[in-house]
Amino acid sequence: IITAIFVDTTTSGLKHNDIMRKYEQQYEREFVKSKLRRMVQRVQEIRMDRALDPKVIEESEDLRSYQLGEEEFVNVLMDTEIQTLMVDLDVSIFNPAGMFDTFDVDSNGHVSMLEFVQVFMKLRGDPQKTDIIGCVVSIRNLQDRVDQLALEVKRLNPQRITRRTATFAGSRSSTR
């Protein structure tokens, strides 16, 4: 009987914890959504404050076409309400001017609101071991591709590369 009571209590406790965990996850999702929604609204407010004709911005832009240049991006990140929202989302940015390249995912010189939100989601919380390992793996992959490219170039044109290497080596030894 005691064992049955213990098992029943343990089982009901686990069910309760599971339910509480689901509620926490749901709350977290809603919390993040509301903060991101407010952040997007605030960016639009900041942009309209600086725009010559706010009606043009309101009528023509959605999240995909809404673009921030580098100066405008830095101004957005320096805004006190945006900084408060970043703290709420567990994102810490110490140098906003240096973050533009991180947010400009497609390297087109602008940050769309879609990129803005996606990068904020990735920056949330502390760096994890998997983040670091992912970077190392990506760099190794890139290094392998560069090595393969160099071998292919050398295979396609070995005499020209050999002449340039010899010329380069000769110029280095004559300068010593």
C-alpha cells in the first residue's frame, strides 16, 4: 500500500510538473511575441519621427520591405525603449555600431525588419556550446572549400601559378 501511494504521488507530481512546464513555455512564447511586436512598432515609430513624409512609410512598408540603413539601425538600437525591450528579451548589445553586419544577413547594406527579428531571436540568452561549435564547423567547411578551390585553380593553370610563385619567391629573396 505504501509503495502504491508513493508511486501515485510521484506520478501525479510529474504530471503536475509537466503541465506547469507547458504553461511556462506557452507564457514564454507569448511574452517574446509581445516584446518583438512592440519592438517592431517602436522601430516604425522611430522611423516615422525622422521621416519627412510618414504617410509614405505607413502605406508602403511591411516587414519584408521595411529596410534600415546603418545610421538608422544604430539610432534604433540607441533608443531607450528598444534597449529596455532588449533587456526583457535577454539580448545584450554593447556596441550597436558594430552589430550592423551581424543583422545584415544578406549583406545588401540594409537590415530588413524580418532580419532584425530573426537575429534578435538568435541572440537571446547566453552563448551555448553548440553556438561555438557551429561556428568552428562552418569555418572549417569554408576553409576546406577554399583549399579545394585553390587546388582546382592550380590544376587548371599550373604553369602560370608556378611562374607567379617562383617570381614571388625570387622577389622575396632579393629584398632580404
